Amino acid sequence: MTEEGCILNWFTPMPMKNGSLVMEVEIKSNRLGELIRNARFLVNINGFMKREKGKLIFTLGAQARGITHRDFINTASRPVWSTVGQAPVLILGGIPDEKMILISDSGFDDFTLVELNIDSCWLGSLECSQDQFTASIFDTISTESTLFIRQNQLIYYFTGNYFNKDLKSHSSSNWVRVLHNRCIKKLCPVEIHSNGSEYLMALSGGNEEGFFYFGTITDGKVNFKRMPIMRSLCDILKASACWLHWVVYQGEEQRFFLLMEFAQGNKTSFQLLVYRALATDSNFDSISMLFQIPPFIPLGKDMDFVMLLGMETYTDYPLVPKGLFHNPFSKLLFIWGNAILQSYDYKNFIYLAEFPKESVIKYMTSSYRGEVACVTETEEIWFIVEGSFKVYQLYPSEGWNILFALSHMEASSLYLHNETSISIFYDSMGLQQLVYQVDDQGEGRLLKRLLPVNEILVYQQLRHTTYEITDGLKSTLNYRNLCPFQMMQLEDLPAPQKYTRLEIYHAEPPIISAESGYHTKVSLALYQGLVHHLLWLHSKYNKPYADPVHDPTWRWWRNDKQHKAFYYYQASNFQSAFGVYINMNSYGKDYTKRTTYLFPDYIYLDKGTIYSFSIYLSSRLITRRARTLKIKEELRLAVTLTHPGCVSVRVKEQNIMSQNGILFKVILKDRLVCFDQGISGHNLMKTSVLIKVVGSAGKCFLKTPSGHLMQGNTMIPMFIGCPPGKRLAFDITATLKYNKEENKRYFDCVHPDPEMPCFLFSDVFFPFFLIQDMVTGESGSFNGSYILKVIGGGTSLDDIVDYSEADIFRYNSPEDNTNSLIWIVKSNSTVSQSFSILRHNTSGIEWLCLENSPCYDIVPKNIYSPDFYFKVMVSNRGVDKSTYCDYQVIFLLHVHGLPLSSNRALLYLLLSMTIYLAIVFLYVLYCIIFTPLKKCWNNFKWKFNNLINTDTSSSMSLPSNSSFRSTSLQISEDTVSRRLKSKRNS
């Protein structure tokens, strides 16, 4: 790998809060150095593996032997069922007589055969009869965190390790068997998640025929509930015998579509019914018939479709439906079997006459963007474009034969004579086919390949539109162009990221400053670490305090930006560490992805959002007469809305006669009425818009370097609600600036924390907030209304506690009369749900901390004034009508300078005065008494010292002991004589 090898872009779809389990990586060559082809592939998180003794092993089973011929040759294809866009790991069963599944975390680009550690008990009985016992895994469903399988009548699930410590118990260590002693005959998937959960249905058989179990998966927790609640469908409908064949769940309206068969003497009839549980956790439900399916195939010779109105002609060939398929975006419902019936209102159906009655569909798969593929019992592949009534056979077909022949001419190994189709499914790259191939040497391999639908349709169209013109001795081969327009071009498309909500990171490889220019193990390890850290920053960028720069990578390089030129100088002189130079601008987030002039895969609409674009169509007719008379008849644009009451559309038409074309300006706008408020990226309303040029479905194609592109018929799924990637953040920078200006001062804590500045209790507090768009990088002031609540607090970060709902009301509501308020709005404010409504730039908060509040009378821990940490929640739910977003942010607010209570303040005053007076008294006492005492002490010391000195000098002047004694005697005699005289005188 050379230093100028490739550029890596990381695409991370929302709405996972702390990172994503499903990710796409795009590798683009910068066309320097060795040629590296552009590539795009999935990099998903596999929670079903663990590291043990330095090796990665599966937690749901043991890695089995290698793939053999008998695992796939002459086996029937089966569907890959998963939650679209959510499931990081896909599984596929059907291995004959083996407890094995194929598992892949890359969309089957690579895969592993795993033997499951399940018990394989067979509980077949007269009440739950089984045709035969087999170890094979039949139905498999993958959700975001949990895998489901069916073996015979037994249902198992396994939850991967995708959770934090709080939800760690939801992860599985073994397969868990559910619905014990139940006779389950089939699993039905729900491929689109809704309401924050994922779903599936388990259909009962045997003595429980007429019941189904509705499974809900939320944060890895699995729960099944029996439907109907009290009686079976057969008992409710008073049928002597009935069979439930398929169930489809419509999440938005929380109802179920049922395909049921009823016995009528020696014959049976099929009905489409709707079932609804009227209330959660109640025993009340309802069921009603939507459509009586005709017993025979309608007669549709030389027609594309037949409307089933009850007046049509029928053949004598029985119509046997097998299942249902529902697209929640377009509200299109299919009834499939040996016929295809479709409806947009679930009551009036259309029979697609081009599908042969001899073929029987066994499963359907959809892109949910207007394309549907069907696989029959004989492994035929059929294709349907939503919004049209045409059905196209892809395999076997003449178009397939041309594709096969051309691939052999190119010596391609993608298509071989000896191959078996294993599955057909859609992923983000398109329609995929999983096939098992055996080459001429007898070696087998399992391969995933892109099924080129458009290319097959082009070859098929050319085969049927080719004709020969003979002019004398010359013959010319011509083709009829069935497309109604010559050219179609999209113009004025807005920047895609605002509407697709796709976050894009770029990570270029480090530059090698060594002479060889080749990467080493060290440089590749550094590159891997850089990419890992970039994704870690993405998953952790959810701070309540807004950074001065709105970008997850800002903190990464902010301290090193000033040395950027020095690092470049080092690399230029081959002095960089490990011979690697890391360009700081090569790792970051792309906010301005340029328009590709293609319709986006989906769009998100917030309240009142407008999405507009232009379509230019040029006519094939070139004469002046044609331009004036037939151009409008040839070029007709139709825009169909699934929910016209929720989204409006305007189409402006401009004739451009000089270019022989028409320019259509299409404007889509949310009507502000179909959604209340929701968390960012959650519980979104699903709808769609179909944009088609009349008569173009399956007939118009554009050749591009990456293949053929179908034109003229596009369905764009739309999500109405709060788009993912938008959040509310506390704008600490603007708050500090405005509070300084308004209060004319600012006092921070004695020990300031740059990440959490302090605010003075006696100052009025003016909070500011930001609306940050994680996708586009936009960051603007929140100008709506909101409710602020103190929901917790403590005297330190370690002592913060959450308050109860009753306490939150007492501490925050102006209607409280228990003398417990923590704060109050200084200006006049309205009240919603007993709480004050604050507004941008007008609402100042005055701190109170009344007697019964938790911040009242805080005991100081030192000589400084008390402080308190408030846990504050800000939400605009129910008070802000400017957006669909239910914004909420929880942050800590550090307030210092809290006052003491009157009693404690008086106590501290008395204590302080006592200490002060004691000090003064001691000082006065010192000044008054100390001087005389000192004088007396000095006199005493002087006399004592003088006496000692006198005695010492006398003792030194004596000549001998005899003279000393005579002198003493003489002195004593004189003393006695004086005393005698004094007595006589008295």
C-alpha cells in the first residue's frame, strides 16, 4: 500500500444514540500511486462473538466444518429476513438435516457456517402434527440485537452482547426457547421497525390454529403476547375450520392484516381481514373483513391489469394466495401466491395479469424504495416497479441469457452453468443474489453477487424492439425507443445531508516520509487507531455543554493546531516519529457533500420543511409540428403522495420550446398537521412520494459508468417528524457573556472549573441554549419556548441525588404552597402543566432556595460561602410549536454564594461576636494588667537578683570560718540589745 493509496469515508446512519451497529465504508482512490478501485462495503458490529484465549469464537454455537455440495445443491432458496437498516448480523438456515446456519456481519460478503447449541427436542403429537422431523433450521429472522430461528415447531432466540452494564442481563449465553408447548408452524417478519421496537409474529398450528403470537423486541428484551387475546379467530368468526396463512403488522396504526382460509363444504375461500387490539393490556379487540379474495384467477388476456370490481370475467383456474407483503411508506399491499393482487387502500385490488398463473410465489423481498422482487417455487425471479402494473421476469428470460453470454465472453466467473440460487434479498447496494457455484473442476463456492436488474431489462427490451430495415442491397438494424422522453435531468437539488441525515467522516491514511513510500505495520496500526478514535469521538459526542466549535473532532486537535507547521517541517525533513506524518485536516467530519444529481434514497421533513427540485425532460419528437402539438402529450409528469393530507405538492411547468423540452418545478412541503412532537429520530411517520413520467416504468434507462440506471419512475420514502441528529445543548459561552452584561459583574468559584463555570446565587440567571445539527454542522440559538426544572442536586458531584416527581413539583412549580421553591422567573411568565414557560432572551431566573428546598441552609465546608450543584432539565415538549422535535437536555449547574438560614446566620453571628468580644477583652486585659504586672515582676527579679549578688559578694570577702562566726555573733548580740531597749521604752 503506497502513501497515496486511498481515502476512507465513513458513513454512519442514525438514529443510534451512542454509536451505530450498522456502518458503511467507502474507499476512493485519489489516483496517486498504485491504482486502487473504489469500493463500498458494510462494517457492522458483531455482538455474537467473544474473545477467548486470544481467539474470536461464536457465542451462539461452534464454527462448523467447511461448506460442502450437499449443503446447497438441489436445495430450495429461502428468504433473508431482517430489520431493514438495523440488523448488523444476518443469518440464513435451510442446511439439510443440520442444526447449522450461515451467519455474516457484512451482508454475506463473507460468512461462517455455525452449528447451533440447541436441544432439538421434537414434541410432535396428534395436537401438533409434523410431517417429518428434521434438524434443519427453517425460518430465520435478524433484528438489531436478537436472532430468531424456528426448528420444527420450536422457537429459539439469542441476544447479542450489544448493551451497557445496566442492560447486560439482556444478553444471552445460550439459545433461549420460547413459547413452550406451543405448536408454531411459521414465523412472519416485520422488516420495518417502529415506535422504538422491532417485531415478529409466530403463527400457531394444530389445536391452536387461529392464534398467533406477537413478539416485541425492545433493547434486547423479548416479549410474546397471544393474539387474539381471548378466543381464536375461528371462534370469533364462527367458522367450523379456518387456517391462518400470513400476518402483516402495520406499526403506525397498530393493526394486523391477516390472510385466512375458511372451509366451505368441500371447498375453501380466502379472505383478507384486519385485526386490532383496542387498548393496550386489555381483553378487548376487533376483527373485520377487508376483502374477499376471488376463488379463481381473473381473465386478463392481452391486458396488464384487471380491476377487481365484481364484474370481471374469471378463468376456471383456482387462485391460491400464500402470503402478504406491505410497504408502510407507500401503503401498498400485495397478496401473493399463484397470482399477484395489489391495493393502496386495502379494499380495492388490482390483479397484475402478466404474472403466469402456473407459477407460485414462495417469498417476496423489497427495497422499500419502489422495487419488489418475487421468487417462485421453481426459482423464477420476477420484478415489480411500484406505481406501475407491469411484472417483469428476470430469470429465466432472454435478457438473462444475453447477460450470461456476455459475461462468458468477458471470461467472468460471476455466472456459471452449474449454480444454485440460495437467496434473493435487498441491501443498501441493491438486489443481491446468494448463489452456490460449482466450476468445471468440481470445486464449489458460495458467492454473493449484485443482480443487475436494469441491465437485464435493457437487454430484454432490446430483444423485443429490434427490427431490420432493408434498403436495396443494404440492411440496417434499428431499435424502437419505448421511452417517452429523450433525456431526463434533475436540477436544483438541495444539499443531500440536510434531508438524508447521513453523517460522513473522512479519514485519509498517514503520509509516509520514508524514502520507500510504503506503509509499515506501525503506520497501518496508527491508521487503525486514528479511525477507531474518530468513531469513538462520534459515539461520545453528546455533551450537555456546547463546545465553542460545533464539531466532534474539535477537541482532538485544538491543542496541537498551533504546532501544525512544525510537524509538517519535521516530516519534510524526514524527522517525524516512526516516519509517519499525520495531517490534522485529514480526519474530520464532512458537512458539505456535493449534490450528485440523483434522487436521495429517503428524506426527513421537520415541521414546515420544504423540499424542492426541478426535472427537465426533452422530447424525442424533433419537428416543429410535433413540438407544438404533441410535446405535452408525450411528456407528462405525475406526482403521487401517499398521505396528501400531511404533505402538499406543487408542480410548476415551463415549456422550453427552443430545447424541445419541459422544465417541471416540484415543491414538497410538510402541512404541519400530522405529527405532534417526538424525540430526534424516533417514532417518525412513514410516507412517500412517487414521481413518474407517464409511460416510462421499465422502459427508460441511463447508461452510467457504474451500470444502467432506471429513469422516469422514482419513489422517495419520507419520514415526517423530528429528524435524527438534532439536539438541544446548554450554550455556556452565550450564557456567560449575557450574564456579565446584564448583571454588570461576574464572580466565578474560588477554584474555577473551565468545563463548568459557576454562577452567583444573588445574580439573576439568564440561560441560553443551542439547537445543534450533528449532520450539517449547523448550530443556532434556540428561540422557542421551554420549561426548566431542577430534577436533582447535591452539595458535591458525588452527592447528587434525583428528586421524585412530587419533589420536582414542589421545587419548581409556582403553584407550590409548601415554601419549597428553588427558583422563580423574574419576569412575567405563563404556566403550562403547573410549570413556568420560559422564552429565549426574556426570562431571567431568580434563585430562592426557600425553607423546605434541598438547597436551603447549606452548611459551609470551609471559610467560603456554600455552593450547590443543580441537576437541571430543559424541555420544549408541549410548549413549543415551531418544531416537531421534543428537545430535552439535562445538565449540571454550579451555583455558589448561597445564603444561610436566619437561625444559622444568627448562630454564626453570635458565635462570631463571642469570639470577637473575647479577643477584644483579652486584648484590653492585656493592655491594662500586663504593664503593672510586668513592672512588679521586674522589681521582684531585680531584688532577688540583688540579694543573690550581695550574698555572693559577702561570702567571697570572708578570710576564714572563725572570723565569720565572730562577726555573726556580734551582729546577733547587737540585734538582741536593740530589741530589749525597744521593749523597755514601750
